Amino acid sequence: MLFDILDQASDITDAQPWQENDECPSGVEITFSTGARIWMAITGGSATGTDPTAPRPPPHRCLG
């Protein structure tokens, strides 16, 4: 859905998922008509009040 929306933007020439070393973090690389690029990371964190010693859920699948 995100890439469909970005494809409709007139000043965005390309949008691709990126991922480093087959692990998170991951994100979206956006190229603008000016040639400028931005790498937007998709990150997460624990909710306020979460017990930091509680077992973590299994990792999610990153973009790719």
C-alpha cells in the first residue's frame, strides 16, 4: 500500500524497501525528482509501562 501511494506522487521517481544485513532495521529509500534521496527507517519500541525484564515476542519479518 505504501509503495502504491508513493508511486502516485509527482515528485517521487522511485521508492524501494531497504534492509541491512538481512536484519532489522529496515525501511524505505525514496528518490525525488531532484535526485535527492531519503532513507526512512521503520523502528519500534516497547509501550510505556512495559516490563523491560519480560520475555520478548519473536521478531517480526522485516521488509525485503
